[in-house]
Amino acid sequence: MKSNIAPVIEPLFYETGAKKTVPACPVDCVAWFHPYTSYHSYNPGDKDCDPKATQQLPFFVDKFGPKWTEFTTTAHEQLPGHHLEVSNLQAPSLT
């Protein structure tokens, strides 16, 4: 999903130089095995990428809803979303 969103998002952010706004650490998508969870979540990593940030996807949900929600939720959790917000608070990770 991120590869579909990236071409639209990339021109909006600086990837190099003094104005860099793109996080240095990636986000891993992982299964969330809690049986009562029905929503995606985001767990921030630390500034050194250990642990990495994760987007948790509920494992036991049969239908996530309309197909477009996968795009919007991924953008909401990753770039430009919570991952961008948290990474910018951890400024040393952006240099």
C-alpha cells in the first residue's frame, strides 16, 4: 500500500538536506493477534530504529471495510501520519 501512496506523497516532503522531513526509520506492518481488536494501530519506535515503528493490523478481522480505507488508514498511520509526527519529535533521527 505504501508503494501506491508514495508517488503522491513524495513531492510534498524534503528527503535530503537541511530541511529533511522524511523519517529515517521505516515502519514495519505486523499482525496484531489480539482477538477483540478491530482497528489498525501505530506504535512508535525510538530515534535509533531499535525497536522500529510498527503499524499493527488486526489479524482476526474478516472484513476491514471498503477497499479505500486501506489507503487512508495506511496514510494516517505512516507517511504522512503518526510516523511522520513522532519521527519529527525525535529530531536526531532525521539527520
